[in-house]
Amino acid sequence: MNTTGKNLIIDLKWKNYHPEQSLSPEKTHVFSIRASSHFKNIRRSYSDYLSERELGKVSRLFNKKERERYIVSKYFLNTFLSELLHTYHLEPVLLRKRAETNQVKFSISHTEDQILIALGQAAVGIDLEFMNHAFDFESISIHSFSSDEMSYVQRQRNNAVYFYEIWTRKEALLKASGKRVIENMNQICSLPDVVTMPEGAYKLYSFKISRNYVASLALPPGAPLAFWKC
């Protein structure tokens, strides 16, 4: 895999995922999904795959793109959980309970037309950002990035790309560690390949998806991975 900067993988290899494909429970599986490519195929059947709570949220989402992206993300999450657990035709609420009983963890991130889902038995966090090159990221960086992270971003030719790299690494760490908020985020440096936190050590991967998205993944060191494109 080729990289640019220190951590950002630019040519991550994704395997094509086929429906009803067997998923190894020993691996953490990462799925890349384009919402617009799938919604039309599930729009008549998605209600069978979403819980009542999720369907309630769908009814409250008035933005068409956001609503369809949410539907696709939950549809595929429940589909992948069913394949991983070899449990089919189970109501979504019961499926989530079965996943919890079997210590299956998952993390979802989506924006614009892109969805990422990671799931397996290892603690995992994934974060995805659409790169807005006009965004004023310096004001956020000052409060959220360590001095080494600030220097890293400022050394790069395209600062915006590497701002999103560091931002997604921090968000992935938050999710993997089970924290919603970390006070003094600037005291946690996400540049090392492995970051140790009170909850444990996490291996970090950062990668681009097409020209428009940057994502990061956090999970325990040594956890085997599989990357799938749907």
C-alpha cells in the first residue's frame, strides 16, 4: 500500500462483496457503500430490516439525501450482522441483542453519498469526513490538536486533507474507546500507528475514499482486517 504524508493510505485495496457472502467472525470487516447505488434496490423492502425506532427516525428526516443514506446504512448494518452471526429473519431489535450477546461490536459513519460500516468482535471505531477545502479548520485545530499534530498538518502541501486525517483519527479513537467526548483532546496525539488510552491500545489506519473523502479506523493492535466494497 502506498502512503502519502505519515499515515494516509491512498491506494487501499477493497474486495468486492457479494450478497450472502460468508463473513469470518475472527476478522473485523470494513464495508464501503455508496448510498445512491443501493437505495433504489431496497426502497420497497427496507422496512423489514429496520427497527421501529429506526423507522421513526426515517419519518423525521426531511432531507431526501440524508434520509436515504440513513436507510441504506441501517439496512446494510443489519444485513451484515445477520451474515456474521448466521442468524436470519430475526427482528432488528432481537438481532442487535444477539450481536451484543456474541460480543460483536460495530461502528458506522456516513456523509454525503458515502457510508462506512466496521464490525467484528474487536472494539472498533470508524469515522468518515467529506473534504471541504473551504472549511476554516485552523480555529478547530488550535483547540483540538496537539502541537505535533498541528505541525504535521502545517507541513503538508494540502493542509485540508491532513486536517481531516487527524480529525477522523481522533473521532475513531473516541468511538473505539466507547467515549462520547474526550476533554482536552489536544493532549491526545493521534499521529503514532498505535495510541494507548486508559481503555487500551488502538491501532490506527487512515485512508482516502475516491478524491473526496478521508476516513480513519481504530481497533486493537493485531486484529485481522478485511475491506469490502459493496
